[in-house]
Amino acid sequence: METETKKFNRRETLAAGAVIAALSAQGARAKDDEADEVLTAAFDFADIAAENAKTDGAWFKFFENNTMFAGCYQLPARGVDTQPVHVLDELYFVTNGKARLVAGDQIYDAGPGSTFFVKAGIPHKFIEIEEDLQVLVFFSKADPKGA
């Protein structure tokens, strides 16, 4: 069973790595004039992290469209994560740092490459933040109840 878990985590990490690579590519942002909906976008993660560092809070939203939004979440070493329970599903991808994630009754080690899915309504937070933590967060705007 442990081997299966390692393979699953590796697949998650590889998939999230592909997302990071796509987000890191430089490029233009195109819009559909009729719907004013973002069709494509490209981001440089170093720029996102730098913008986040300029804010007063831990959270910096860098993208949003009709179906999802994404941001950078940063917590300092020995910091306290005070995020509330969310009403949307989310996916975390840890880019830097070392901590643990408590989600419901589970506790996970979190470090560079760790990827976590947290279902809407599940209490969660990062604890034992040993090194400055930097996380890409993707929220789905889909109704988590499927309605």
C-alpha cells in the first residue's frame, strides 16, 4: 500500500509541476470581446511572489475567470495560518518552505512539490511552519454539491 501512495503522490506532483511550468511561461493575455472572459493567460511565478510580498496579507490573487481563481499564499517561518474554512474546492501546490497541513482529521508533511486537494467545507490550515512557506492555490468556482 505504501508503494501505491508514493506513486500517487508522484503523479500529483508531476501534474502540478506541469501547471507551474505553464504558469511560468511568458506570454500575452487574450480576451473574448463578447464575453470579456480570459481565454489564455501566462504568468511568471517570481513576479507573482514579488507582488504578494508587497501586500500586507499572506494572500495575493493573481488570476480569476468565470470558473476558477488562483493566488499565492505565503506564511513566514513560525507564522500562524488563520485561513477560514472555504466554500469552494481548492488545490494547493507548495513551491517553497516546510510545514505540515492539517485537513479534517489528516495531517500531511508539506514541502516543495507537495500537492493537496481540500474539499469545500473541510477545516484546514498549515501548522509547524519551519521554513517560509509559499503555496500556489487554485480554487474551483464550481458548486461543490454538484447542483
